[in-house]
Amino acid sequence: MTPVNARHHPHGIVTLDAEYLRPGLAAIHLIVERGRAAIVDTGTNAAVPHTLAALAGLGVAPEAVDFVIVTHVHLDHAGAAGAFLAACPNAKLVAHPRGARHLIDPSKLVRGSIAVYGEAVFHALYGEIVPAPVERVIEADDGFVLDFNGRRLEFIDTPGHARHHFCIHDLASNSLFTGDTFGISYREFDVDGRPFIFPTTTPVQFEPDALHASIDRLIARNAAAAYLTHYGRIENLPALAPDLHALIDEFVALALAAPGAGAARQDGLKLALGDLLMARLRAHGCGLDESTCRDLLANDVELNSQGLLDWRDRAPR
């Protein structure tokens, strides 16, 4: 049996909690096809043992993992890529051409993450980032097609959240694995089966125009569902895309209007973002108390404010 934190979906897809920061925050997705497996996004090194246990419960040995696929190289998505390769001797790592080199030599990635989180928090969250052997890395550019045991996976270049981001269209299930491009949707905010969704503008490569275009590219695929790293399966994507587009524009407007400088400017933007999302949650019909909602959103509000201000400071005027 797979662990209690696993949710099974049609076509051999499993959402597995990465156990990162809190339950329901970050997912690892497993695709199982006739006894072989692909892992989509990896979580951190701490996720490796329970992911392998989940695969064992599905009858998949480490030797039967063919691919470890990372939508982009932010460490909540790719921190355990090298550790999974070490544990799964036949697996190849599939990464965006702009990100692959940072998994082969993670030193720059580590430095950048320490700049965001601080050294103590970084090591507590991510531990030692294991380099990926270059001979086991596949670079998947726009239009790349992967044959996974007869199952066709198509790769779509989707900048906006990060320039090293792709999404995957699994034709067998007609579903998308969207990493962070199609936003964040926590299951705690579902109301009568309706998901609440909002964009993620994490530093340091947020680009609003590119993100709008990438969302449109995903919608053009006419997929039945998307699997989000944050968090799990959502459906009815055309109804959700307008909310993402609107919130991107509202986030940008708040960033451009944020007064002051330094910590005071970020604190003001965090408050504005939190208030905006609370208002949207209430309009959605969410009945959770405000403190619970703000706690669930706190990490995203912090990172989104950092990314928005980084974009504002480097955007041409």
C-alpha cells in the first residue's frame, strides 16, 4: 500500500506529499506506466525515502524509475534531483536547458537560494544538494518529446515564473504537469469542489508578460486537468486562467505602487498582497478563519513580495 499522504488519480498518476514545510504545500507526482515510473518534481532530500516507499507500494523498484523530471530548478521542485539519481541507478534527469547546468553544478543555485533564505534556513530545509552526473541529464527544450515506456510526454517552454521552467503535457491522460506556471491552488481553500488559484512570483526571474503568455499556451492544449506542485490535481482550467491573469496584473500594480524602500516597502507590499488574497478568498466563499488563511498564505506572500520587488527594480521604465 502507498502511504496515507498519497492520492491516486486515473492513468497511473499519484500525488505524493513532499512533506516540505507543512502537509499539502508541495507535491511530488509519480507517473506509472506498465511497471516503470517517472517522477515529476522531487521536493527536497528528505522526500527521497518516503517517495521510494510509495513506489515500492506500487510495485516499482528503484531500478524501474526511468526519469526524474524537474519543471524548474527552484529547490522545492528540484532539490532532491541528484539524490534521486543516486537512489535510482537507471534514471535520467530531464531538465530545461537553462536549468540543467545548475543541477550538474549546483553551486550557483545554492548561493542564490542562500541569498533568498539565509544560510541557516537553507541548510535546514535542503541539506546537501547532490550534483547530477552530466551523462545522465537530458535537456528538454520547447517541443521536446519523451517516450516514457510508450507514453508520449510533450514539453512546453513556459517562462514567466522562471526562465528555466517547462511544463509537460501527458497525452495518455491529457493532463499537464505545470510546476509553478499555472499558479498555486491549496486544497484547504476548495469550496464545494471549486479550487482557489493564485500566481506565484518567486524571485528572481518573474516576468509578467511572459507568464501571461505561458498560461495562454497551456490553455491552448485543451487539457482535462493540471497537476500542480502546489498542490495536486485541478480541473476546468479555462475557468481558472482568468483569475490567474487578473491576479498577475493586480500583483504587479501593487508592486509598482508600493511606497518607501527596503524592508518597509516589502512589509507594505506583503500586507497589500495578503489583504488582496483574503478578499479574493472571501469572494470565493472560503469559510476558514482569517488567521488560518493568512498562515497558509504566509510563505507565498513573503516570496511573492520578494519576487515582485525584484522585478520592479530591474524592469525597464
